[in-house]
Amino acid sequence: MKRWDDGAELADALDHGLSPQEWERLLTALGRTPNLTELGIFAALWSEHCSYKSSRVHLTNLPTSGPRVVQGPGENAGAVDIGEGWVAVFKVESHNHPSFIEPYQGAATGVGGILRDVFTMGARPVMLLDSLRFGELSLPRMRYLVDGVVRGIGDYGNCVGVPTLGGEVDFDPAYNGNILVNAMCVGVARKDKLFFARAQGAGNRVIYLGSKTGRDGIHGATMASDTFDETAEQKRPTVQVGDPFTEKLLIEACLELMEKGLVVAIQDMGAAGLTSSAFEMAARGGCGLELDLSRVPVRAEGMTPYELMLSESQERMLLVARPQDVQEIFAICHRWGLDACDIGEVVEGREVVAYWKGELAFRLPVAPLVDAAPRYERPFQLPPSPSAVTLPSFSGRNFSEDLRRLLASPHLGSKRAVYQQYDQTVGAATLAGPGGEAALVLVPGTRIGLAATTDCNAFACSLDPYAGAAQAVVEALRNLACVGAEPVGVTDCLNFGSPENPQVMGQFVAAVQGLGDACRALGVPVVSGNVSFYNETSGQAILPTPTVGMVGVVPWVLHRPRFTLRDGDLVALLGPVVGQLNGSRYLQLVWDIKAGVIPHPDYQGEKTAAELVRSLVRLGLVAARDISDGGLAVILAEMCDEIGVRVSIPGDVSPASFLFGEWGPRYLLAFPERFQEAVAAAAEGVPFLIVGRAEGDALVVVHDDEELIWLSLVELAHLREQGLRFLEET
Amino acid sequence: MTWRRPKIGVVRFPGSNRDADAMRAVELCGGEAVPVWHESEDLLGVTGVLIPGGFSYGDYLRAGAMAAHSPVMKAVRKHAEAGGPVLGICNGLQILLEAGLLPGAMLPNRSLRFIHKEVFLRVERDDTPLLGKLRCGQVLRLPIAHKEGNWFAPPEVFQEVERQRLIALRYCSAEGEVAEAYNPNGALAAVAGLTNREGNVLGMMPHPECRVDPFLGEPFGKPFIAALVEVS
């Protein structure tokens, strides 16, 4: 076995996941043969996970600027202006590969990582959201994965004290071999108190802060840049172990250091640990670093420079500070019970030099590693346009039974068994949490409402990645409208199979186009994001899953939004009377028809409707829900809590399309009768139809005097809990 | 005589995470919130103490176990023994149990999972200073958020608890009925909150501090925080 300072050769490069061409590129860039540690550093920074080498050329198509943008992509997280001197800082990131191998720790450290990305910018995290995808629940291992992921997310966020207020959970056999765990964090900071990861000022000190470095997570970044086969379980040692208690101390200590003006630059040690934090800070700051690796606090005996540079031990930060501030920094860290030590200094030039036990460990130029990482224009084949399906005949159909099946499915049932394990009130600022349409919190000390949602209908994306991704963006817009919020920025987590497969690459290219076109049409910039490729096992790729995380603002919250019916409420349908059944969850889940055309969004219609709903919600006139997954019938069931509802389908309308159709700017609004005139007047110019009233103790739908659906509230509640009941059977 | 706001010490342990929420709630009820660090051996002249929720010392060993032996808890004990008011919420109750200031112990929830849920609570006592703003039999609604809230006491201790009427709050239905179906965590006798014999120490699992501002929901938490401020 080779030592850390032995010369590397092609075989080692291949072991590290580099291609022969990349090895050649490395030799040219460096002008000499690297030692094993240097090779490890190159391999980590040139991994797909760190370098975005396959995606970067396409990501330039996303709109990233706008009047509110304070920080776009390229930093730890994006930042947008939300008024009164505040910025929202947010990002979504995947932790798919580790979560499949070790669900509890994989998911927990995913939450830890995204929290660090946000507080590293000087922002206090105020909410978390999680977009999760699992395979078939009939597989015993899948239940173990769901349970582990949910516990991991809960235990980490709950302990750190950041409420988990939203997200999605969905299921498809395509995720049997690769589950998705996308964690999003939103924080708030003063606009003039943002911090960046730009090392600056020769002579400044480099401070290591947080947990000691162990051997966990070595090669995490390269593992996340590879596909799985049946030996995935053996990769367990590459998964990191999280400690939310230390993370909580890190948050408080870092925010205190920043508040006191003691920080020049700061970066968390995430994927590729000390390697990425050191090289990226040097690259962004245009300077060099000199490190003494012997001073890095370790938790294992005999760790080599190779291991020190590539460990992904969690809860560690690297910061740059003025020499005169170092003692005060140590005192603050000590008070929080954290390890902090001086491991080097900022130097002129553009090299990172590291010593170990008095000898040179490596000396590497920054530019070829970070700025000149490989970029690929991978061959791609755009997916064929889907063709419309011929609809089955619905005459004589038992729609009560169809609705039962939808509600009892884990896809469309209640997610309470999941989110009940997440703290939703810590922070004492929650106005809307899970179970509603979007999360809404108050910015501390203000009446600014900060909203967030994650959306992606991966089934639709599998039929048409372009339209599916665009629909995810407009669905997010609608969700925000239901809490009265106007969108201010997007973060995306693009989960796909192997980019080396032209068909998968085609899905990716189409989805990015759809995402970009939709964000441009709505005028919402993409300010941060993450790409996760290689989500495939033994050649079987996941559904294209471009998760959209959208953040919105209510400038001055007057009313807490509501989403359920009250006795006597009128129920109105805003938008087109019928939806399309093509590509609907109804055809997918009830009829097993997995085909159809996904329409391109009607952007003007979406904007007009969203603006209307937003103002009605802000004034406290209506409870609003948008009609998406499952269609109107499923949304109606979600609105029934303490009171039933009776809805009449207009005579000339196809019941199936009315009840289960999707797509388009459709909302259900509920409001007391005394507001009817005001709501109807506001809705002028937008299709608006009163369809029913909240009453009784059942969900009833009639058409031409015929009762099409009758489900009691008791049965509804029972059905909606069916799908995820196993989570409560311990 | 000059006007002053009562000073309420909000104890901060490493891992406390509802400390800022508790401080804001105290201020909303007219008190002056004073953060008191866990290493502090005196209470900085406060007249009331609030031990907030969170995961003090990461809940290592047992929830509240390490915090119970911290320097600040010596001072809190002295304050309580002198009749000073103390309110412990969630992790604060766990700490008070571990410190022996309230009877019994906490076990992990029956489900072994963290539970966040809106629950109904029946008020069992209204004749102590910290419960003086409530009425016996009144039903409140507050969120719980914990993994270890399954209160337990051995039979001889429980007999004393009942004899001395130390149960302050019990989980119940919206109508105030106490039954196993409404007990979220398996707590013995559906106990959600306890007082000491003297009535100056109150511990509760539900979170009143996030239901003081009516903007965030019906302010069922206000009577608890306001009582602490008023009697301090």
C-alpha cells in the first residue's frame, strides 16, 4: 500500500475516480507527478460533486440576476433582499448517496451541511425543508430507509433548534436503488452583515474551529460522484457521523464571532473537507495559504496528511482572522466549549502549501485545481416529445372509490407521520408549517413574512423533463401565493442519473431549460443550487428530479394564513373549470397510465392568478390551496378538517377532468359568505366559480343531482393516514 | 418609588434552543429577560427564573442529567428553596426532575420518537402563584415538542404526588376528558406538568413561550409566562 507522500501513477488516479484524460490534464497543469495526497486533493476537487464539470455549461442558462439579488450562485448560499435591511440566505443540497447507504446519519449530516452553508454567510437559520424520494414501500429495506431518514432529519434539526416546516415526500420504483434526500435551509441576515468565503490579507491567520478530524467520510465527494452497484453497502465507512449538539454550538459561536467583527472570511468544511474549504477560500480571495497540518486537532491516532485533507468529519469550520483578534476568537470558542486552533496563515501568491511534522506535505497551485477544473460538454439526446394518451371511458365510474385509493396512497395521503417528528414551533415565529401549502415564518422583530416551498412532480418530469421542470416552478409560485407571498428567489437541486448516458444528459439539459425559461418568465432569479448526478444503480437511473426550492416574501403580515374549511364557508374554484388528465396522478395511480403530454405553463395566467390569490390571502379574506397533485378532489379532502363540504360540478363539465385534472392556474378558495362580494369583485377577469359550501360531516360531490362522491370525515381522516401508518408502528 | 420591570433570569445551557423564544415571551409579558449563563454561580439579581427548552449538553447521558449538576443550578436550587419562582419548560422540566426540585423522572416517549403536536391540557391546580391565572378544569391548547416526555414515578412517589396534589396539567381531549387516547407520550396519569409542594416551582412539557404573541396562535401560553413575571 502506498504512503501519503509516494508518487502517484495512472492506476491511483483511476482508483480515485479520475479518467485517463483527466490524469493527463492533471500532469500538464501541475508540470510534474503529484504525490498521493496531491492526487487525492485533485480527485476530490475535480469530482462531479465539487466541480460541476458536466453541468456547468448548462447551468449558465439559468437567470441569476435581479434587483433583489445580493449574492447569486458561487458562494456557500444565495442571498436576496427582503426589505427593511434584511436578506434571506438560502440553498438546497442533496445528500442522496450517503442516505441510501446509512439513512439516519446520511440524512442528519445532510441537514447539518445545509445549515452550515447558511450560517457561514452570517445568517441565522430560521427554517428547514426536505424534499424526499423513496422507492416501493413493499420492500422491507425501503421502510427502514424512510424511517431512518425521517429520524435523522428530525433528530438533527430538532436538537439544533431550527424548525422543519416543509418539503415533499414521494415514492416511485425508480428510486428503489437510489433514494433522494434534498435538504433546504433558509436563514436571515442583515444586508450589511453578510460574510463570504474569500480569504484575504497576507499575514492573516487561518483558524480551524469545531469538531476534531477523524477518518470518517474520506472519499465522500468521490463516492457521491459515482453510481451504485450491489456492493453499495460496503461504502458505509464513507458516510459521516453527525453531532447536532456541536453544530448548535458552532452556530452560536460563529454568529457571535461575526457579530463582533472578528471574521475576515469563513467557510465550512463540507464535501472534501479541509481540501475544498482551503482551496475555495484561496481561489475566491485570489491569495495563497500556508497550513501546518500537524496542528489540526485529530480524534484518531496516526492520521496522515492524505487523511487530514480528505476527511469529511462534520461540524468543522475554517475561518480567516486578523492576528490581533485570534485570542478573542479562542476565548469565545472556548466559552462555547469548542476546539479552535491556529493552523496557518494567508500568504501572497496563489499556492496552498502544507507542512506536516516540519516537512513539506504538498505545494499546489490554486488555479488549475479550482478555476481550471475540467468542463465537459457531454453528448446528450433530448427526450422525445410525449404523445397524448387516449382517455379511458369514465361513465358509471365509482369516483368515491377512486378518491379512496388516491387518499390512501402514500403519494397523496397525509404526511403527518413524517412531519410530526419535526419540531415546528422552535423559534416562536411559525405562521404556517407542514400540512399547508408553503412554510411561513416571521423575520425576528419584524412583521416581514418569509415563505418557502419545495416542489417537483418527478412523474411529470419523467414524461417531459422540460415541461415538468417548468411546472415545478409555477407550482412553487402557486404555493407561495396561498400564504400571501411573492417569490423573490429560487434554489434548485437537480437530481439525475449518470451524465455519461446521453439520454440522462438529455433529461438534464431539457430540465435546466424548463427551469430557466419558467424562472425568466416569472422574473425569479436562481441564486443557489446543487447538482446530484450518478443517482443510478446497476444502470437503472432515477426519475429526473429537478427539485425547486422557492422563497417568497410578505412585506407586512396582517393575517396568519389558513388552509382548512370553516363551517359555512363558500368554496370557489379560481381558474379553468377543468384540468387536464394527461400526465395526472389520477391516471398514474388509479389507471396505471404512465404517459401523456405535460402542458407548458400558461405564465401570464399563472402570474395573474397568483397575484390575485396573494392579495386575497394577505387581506385575510380567503383560505387558499392550489390544485396540483391529485387534482381538486384530493385538495378538497385536504381542506376538510373539522367540517365537511358539498360541491356541485357544473352540468356541462366532465366530472373526471373537474375532480382529478391537473395543471394550470387553478386554486380552491374558501371564505365566509359575507366576503363573497369582495372576493368576486377582486376576481374579475379571472375565471371564478362558486362550487360549494362547507357543511355537514362528509365530503360530498354532486353532478346533475347525482351523488358522485360521499366520504365521511371520519373515513377521510382514516384514509389519509393509511399510506405512512407503518412509521408509527414500532 | 420608581417603576421597574421584574427581572426574569432565562438560563442558557450549551444546547438550549428555546432560550431566545423564552426571553421574547418574558418581554412580551412585561418582564425584563436576563440571560444567565450555565457557568454562572449567581443569578445576577433576578427575582424569577425560567429554564427554557432545548437539548442542554446535547441530552448526553439523559435529558437534563448534566444540566442538573451545572453551577447555575446550584443557584437556582437556592433561589427555589428560598421560595423564589421557577418555571421549567420541556428540557427545563427534565432538568428540574434530574435536580430533584420536582418529583419523578422522564422516560423516552412510548413511540420512541420525537413528537411535535398540538395537544389539549386540563388545568388541575389554580391555587399556586404560578398557576394563579388559570382555572381548575380549564382546557388549554399548546404544542409539545420532545422525545422524552413520558413522566414516570414509582408507586410510593406517585402516591405522594397525588396526596400533595402536585399534578398541575394533564393531557386530555378538547372536551377535557383524560384518557389514554389523548396521552401523546405515555406519561403516567397523563401528567404534562407538575408543581412542587410549596407551589413556587412549576415544570411543564408543553411550550407556552411560543403561544404568547396572539399573532402566532391562540395565546394559551400567556397565563404561564405572565404569572411568572407578576409573582417575581
